[in-house]
Amino acid sequence: MDLTQGTPKDKNSRAKKMMLWFGIVSLIMSFGGWTSAFLVSRSRPDWVTDFELPNAFVISTVVIVLSSISFILAKLAIRKGNRALATVLLLITLVLGVLFIINQVNGFNQIIDLGYNFTGPTSNVTMSYIYLIAAVHILHVVAGLICVLVVIYNHFKQKYNSENLLGFELAATFWHFIDILWIYLFLFLYFVG
């Protein structure tokens, strides 16, 4: 298909989707770099080898998966013209996103309770990587929550319908990406860390 063909609306849609995917690829490269550095650093003599991720990280993983499911169901509700159900599901997605962050903070508090800090005399390179990877992911979840808020606002303004879902789809793609990214990070830290 020739990317220069189509209506201005089609071209605009393709351009926005392409920009989103460029951003996602750059995030994949960033997190790939950090997890690669994590692997290389495991050979250090001061590396903590017997650390188990806090339960709050397990809970947050379940929560973010549920948030992606609610986002998918919201899109289906909009396509079927069920605005009330879409509203409920979008609000559930928002609440679950906030609960994800709360559980992540609880996970950090559990790590601190074990005596590991990000910096200072009670820090080490292992925990610094875990803090960095999880904290940068949280920043992207915050960006995703802002996208969800924009979608909710536009939904209340009745911008979306089965014919016009571009903004919704862009936000959903980003949200699902940060969900999949966290699953990867969690499994990486759980099995490799």
C-alpha cells in the first residue's frame, strides 16, 4: 500500500500511529539496554544473588493485566455503542492504573524494609537497578494514565464511536505496551535477578 495515498484523515491516522510506534521502539531499546546492563553487572562480587521480589510486585502485575483487559472491553463497548459500559470500563482502567502505582510504591517500601535503599551506605548495585527499572516504568505508567484521562475526557465529549477511534486506539496501544513491558520486566527480575 502506498503510504501517500488516501484521504488527509487516513494520512493523519497513519502518521500518528507511526510516531507512536517510533516512541515504543525507542522505549524497547532503552529498557533492553538497562536489562542488558543488569545481566552484565551480575558478575560483580557485590551482586545480591538471593533477593526475592516483594509480593507487591506480583500484585501489581495482576493489576496491570486486569487494566489492559478492561481497556480492551471498553473499546469493544464503544464499538457496540454501549457508552455507559465503556465509561465504567475506562474508569476501572484508570483506577487499576493507580492501584498499579500504589503497589509498586509498596514494593519499594518492602525493599527498604529489608534494608536496601536506592543510594547511600545501605544501597547496592542490584537494588539500584531494580529501583531504576521499576521507577522509569512507573513514569511511563503515569504517562499512560494521562492518556487514559484524555480518553475519558474525549469519551465524555462523545468524540469516540465505531467510526472514530483513533485517539482511543493510540492510548490503548501505549497502555498495552506498558502492560507487556512490565510483564517482561517482572519476569526478567523474578527469574534473572
